[in-house]
Amino acid sequence: MERAAPIRERAESRGEALLDAHWRVRKATKGRLGGLSVRVHPPPNLLGVYVFLPDVV
């Protein structure tokens, strides 16, 4: 499904950011620097979209 491509790309981007954050924490705490991985399991599931609008009087 072509509409899922942006969601999949966002999931992969967030996965990379999560892995980078874990590496930074381990490096800062002098933890063991091995064995970390993050995998995206496609297709992504979209559970809900919430749009919050201001009250208009």
C-alpha cells in the first residue's frame, strides 16, 4: 500500500533515533557497547490519529 510508505519511513527514522539514544546513554555511563539493535517489523500498524482543535466561541 503506497499510503503506508511515509509511516514506514517515519518508523525506520524513529528506530534509528532510538538506537542512537541508547548508544549515547551507554557511552556516557561507560556501559558495555555491544549487542544493541533496533528492527522495524513492517507493515506498521496505525492505531489512531488524534487531532486536537481549539474551542471556537
